[in-house]
Amino acid sequence: MDYQTFEPGSALQEFVKCYWTLESQEEPNTERQTIVPDGCMEMIFHYGDLYRQYTNAQNSILQPRCFVIGQLTHPLEIEPTGVTGIFSVRFHPEGFLPFASIPIKEMENTAVSLEKLFGNEGFEIGQKIGNATATRERIQAIESFLLNRLTDIHTIDRIIKTTVETILTASGQLSIDQLSKQVHINRRQLERKFATVIGLSPKQLSKTIRLQATLKMLLAQQFSSLTALAYQGEYYDQAHFIKDFKELTGLTPKEFYGDHLKMSSLFYGTA
């Protein structure tokens, strides 16, 4: 698989974390791939063949050709149906709100087509991205689309942005009470704002960010034992670590370390 990331232009850096592409040839024996929550919403364009998304162990749907995937609260299982060609916009945790046409919370764990979100404009940008022949052309098209929709930069709540930065700096290891004190807002108000702006509670985002930091250490083999890794991540104990890990990856730490989750491991330590 060929995975590459690209920086957004300066006008969109406050909202967009990066652009990325993924390309690979069709494989004779495809396997399900697991995407682990990372606290970021993504706008996905399939210019290759579509991916199958599993809704449970037995049932699946084909993903739309162009869509936004809402915040994930559990692992997402997908499988290629042929040649992979993906262009994606990865937003900061709070970055998609200025472009949203429906409540963020309603998009949780759901692939929402661009036509549903943006009508004919969504269809047109999908066509442009699909017909483009180079990544730079795709980036120019999506930046023009996003900038045209960016009518009010004040949509981003500065308290939320500051809180997200604090969570990221602390690798998700601060309690919600500690967060609310640092940003001078009571816990209930903070939770309401997070639900509106990000689609996750502060606790959910912190749990996700802490797990992401732990996964990077795991894949880089920066630990002496799984027990030591749990304490490096400041989990209360080993049972707490395993519970959160399995909730967000679908595997125990030991199982994950054996499998390395082909698709999602591409993204750790990048962008």
C-alpha cells in the first residue's frame, strides 16, 4: 500500500489536519481491515473501487463514493472490493463544524454521503475529485470547495479549541474536572459544547487520544511489557487499560500486538 500525507494551505490549517492518499492494487485474497477511532472526522473520496463497511459480524454495506465519516466511538471494519484509490481530508477534532450542514452528533459512526450533506455541490466536488489525475489537482479542488463554504470562521469555539489542545498536549491523561478547571468552564457546559462541536464528550475524546498515544508506543515497541505500557499511559490499572483498549480496537493489547491491524497501523505516527 502507498500511503502519503500532505499539508493543507494556510487558510485551512485551523480546520484541516492533513490530506492523505492511499493506493494499492487489487489483492486476490482480501481481508477485513480495522480502523481505530482517533478523534478526527474524515471526508473520504474513493477514486478507486469502493470499500465494504461491516455493520456487524455478518452484515455489510458498500460505502458511498464520497462521504464524511462521523466520529467513531468503536472500531470500524472495512474491506476493499478491488483497486484502492482514496483521497481524504482529515479534520482537526473540532475542525469540521464550520462545514457541517447537519448536527455533528447525528453523524456518529456513520458514513454520510456528500450529496446528503451538500446537495448538488457535494455531487460536483465528488466528480471533480474522481476525475482529477493528480493529488495536487485534488487538493486544489477540495480547498476551493471548503473555502467557499467557510463563511464564518467564528463557528469554532475558542474554549473547545483550547481544551482540545490541552487534551492533545497531555496525551488524554487529564481528568474532566482538571480540564474544566484549566479552561475555566464548568463540567456540564464543557460536555454540552463538546457534543455540539466535536460529537464526542471530553471523556470520550480523552480516552481516544490516550489510546492513540499508547498505540504509537506499542507499534514503536517503546515499552518493556504490556503492564509497563499501561502505566506509561497512566491507566488506573491493567484491567482499565485492557477494557479501554478492547473497546476502541476490538482486540486486547496482546492480540493487537500480534496482528498490527494492517490498515490502521499506516496512520499511527503520521500527521
